[in-house]
Amino acid sequence: MSRSWTGSIQRLNVEEDQVDRLKAVMQWTLVASLVVAVGCATNIRDDRLQVPLYQLDEEADVALLSIEIADGIDAEAVEAQDPTELVLKMLPKAFEGTKLNVVDRIETDLEITVVLEEVEEVLSREEHSDSDIVTTRDKLVPDGFGEIPTSIEEPLLLYVQVLRWEEASPTGVDTELVYSLWTRHGEEIDTRRVGISGQNERGMTASVDVSPGWPFWLHNHWMESPKEGGDKEDRSSFEMAAQFNTLAFAYPYRSRKISYSVTVIDEAGMSDGIALMEAGDWEGAREFFGAIVEEEKGKDDADTSKKSAALYNMGLAAEFLGDDVAAVANFERAIEIGGRERIVEHVSSVNTRMRGYVDISPGVAAAREALQEQIAAEKAEDDEDAVPVDDADLDEELQ
């Protein structure tokens, strides 16, 4: 049952100084109520380590097998600045500092074609919703997975298709590429269309158009993220476009520092830990609040409010260190002990961020296992095809 309230609002005729005094009283009343409810609140801003959206336990090599130029591309632009050459130059640089190492395998004697298709995909809504969102996305479909030779040892395969490569103005360019990353045994990891246009670095950075799009919070930090991977000498517009286009594809695969603001809870005995946070010593702060949690755990009359605050602050420290899993675990323990609205709201935002993470380690492990099975099968086949040598014939040859 919903309830509504109606009433009248009386306009007060007061002087400006009276208004200021009323505002001050209201502000102090709000602060006092917050102190009673959650202790003193302190805002801290620092750089947080953001882990990659695509996560790997260990480094893995990627075989770049194909850079195809779609029909209808401006032949003069291609002749002036070959996209195959430029993308091949920029892709390995774009992935420097990530756990993926791009290896040029384009010249291998391998006939694999890729077809750009538009596929429908169902995105589940929130649990309280009865319907799903159906969306469309690009998919580069390789033809010939069963023909990947064992001489290509990389567990991951990358296909690129150039959809647009043209001059948009006397000094600007317009480019659009589709990248598709697969395991060698046929599991799609990531397909993304990236458009970059403009005539200088600032314009190209601002023009990035990615589909499927990045999470909004990640997209917001693209502009301020260091654009590693490009040389600083004079480059043509097409060279710059190839650099930023490949960097945009590699962007979700790298760790980065992100400016981040949080509100910590400062209760009795926590000032030293807050000072560590303000100094950017998040490892020290994590240990400090962990010690408070352990200290309160052993008390019969443990202060649940203090323990909850310490767990929350310890979770914030873990979050700044890039350990979102440990951060959420601490937040949830704090909520169990004595849930506070601030903690509930914060853990919800972190969980939203974590839902965007994709662990590709199982796919890489399966691809490596498939390669070993393929090698073993080829060896067994070679052994079967080998012609047995008669010992008597061998002795006769030796004589």
C-alpha cells in the first residue's frame, strides 16, 4: 500500500541574515545526524588501479592471421597509406603492457577467410524485470578453424577487417575497423568495431566510436588514459588513426590508473588509518584496518559499529589496490555486521563494475590443451604411416 502526504507550505518572510542562520543550523543538524549514524565521514580522492576488463592469469600470445580490406574501400587512400601495413605496425605496440602479445602470422600459408555478419544477442535485464533486451552486434566468422596448423602455436587468433579508410578533409581521415579475437579451437572472445576520425591526436581521441560500447565509467576515462603505443615523431593522419584505432581495441585489455573519489568512515581510533589513506598508502591502510577487525573479533563486547567501519575502510583500500574481489568480500561482511546505507550503495556500484569483467583464462587453457591434442594426433598418424623397416634388409644395406 502506498501512502501520500499533502500539506501546505508557508512562505516565511525573513531577512537575509536570518536565512543564513537557518541554513547554518540545518547544515550542522545534518552533520550531527551523520556523525551519530555513521561516524565522521571523510572524502578522499586518489588514483585507483583499474584491472583489465578482459582478465588473464598469465601472458598469452595472439596470432594475427588476417587483415582484410572490405569491398568499396577508396583505392587511392589505400595506395597512399596501406592500412594492412599500418595496422600490422601499430597492433603489437597497442598491446604492450598487457598480458597479450600480438605475433604477425599473416604471411603463413593458411587460407582462412572471415565474413562480417550482424548477429542478434540477448542481454538479460535486471532480476526484477520480466523481459530481455535484444541487440545486434558485429561478428567476424572465420572459415577454417579445423585447418589451423600446429606450426601456429598461439592459443589465440586475431582477425581484422578494414571497413572504412578514407580522407574526410584535406588534412583529416575517417577510419573504421572490426577486430575479432578467438581461441584456436573456435571460441569467440571479443569482436569490436572501432571508428576513429579527425586530423590530430586530440580530435581522434575524442572521436572514438566503439561497438559494442565500453561500460560508461570506462569510456569516461578513455580521454585521460595514457595513449601508449605510438611514436612521437611526425606521422601522417592515417598513421595516427591506425595508432588510436588499435589502442581503442586494446584499451579493455590493459590495467590503468583512474582518478577515484570515496567517502571513508572515521570512528574512534581510526585517524592513523585515515591518514595513511590520505597519503596514498593503501597497502598500509589495508593492514591498519585489518588489525582493527582482528582486535574487535577477539572481544566479547566487540563494537560492531567500529568493526563494520573498519571492514568498509579495508574494502576501500583493497579497491584502490585493484583487488575488487577482496573489496566486495569486506563490504559484504561489513553489511552483515551492521549494514549502513553508504556501504550498501558502494558495494552495488563495485558489483556493477565487476559484472563487466571477462575471464578468458579458461578459454586460453582449453586452446593450449587442444593444441597439444592436435600435436599428439598428428604424431600418432605419422607413426601409423611410417613404413616398418625389416632388420634383415637393414643389415643387407649396411653391408
